[in-house]
Amino acid sequence: AGDAFIDRASAAIPYLFGGQTIMAEDWREALTAHGIVPHHSNAWGAPTNALHKRDIIKPTDLLSKSKDVRSHGRRQPLWTVKPDHDLVFGQAPTPAQP
């Protein structure tokens, strides 16, 4: 995954979802709507790994049924996003310009 994508996604996820417990597919959908997309669909795990390593998101040991039809209802892990995102990143992400 490109560094620019990882940086933008890693800033946007805590900004948009701080304090929530959600599946990674939820932030994938929201980031796509904001124009934050990787060059390849396999790169979506990169910001998840980066945020987990920085202790910004934590796995919950809970699973939820995927809403994405491409996942065929597979159970996905739920992540808790720290609520203090503004202390970590200091600014909101910049959405893509139309």
C-alpha cells in the first residue's frame, strides 16, 4: 500500500470512528465515500495494521456478520477505535476534492 493512502486512512479512521466499535469494512465504506482508496483492494489491511501497532485500534474478540455481499456473510472481527484521536493526530483528514 502507498504511504499516502496509509497516512490518510490512518488519520481518517480515528477521526470518523473514535470511540466506536466497528468492523474494518465499515471504515472501508466510509473512506471510499471520502475518496480515500488504495491502489489495490488488498491494501485495506495496511491502515488497520498501522493503527493496531500504534494502539489506536484494539481487537475486541467479538465477531459480526459481514454486510458486504462479496464476503458472503463471513464473520468479521470488531475493532474498538480510541476516542482520543485528536490527541494522536492533531487534525482532521482532508477529503478528496471533486
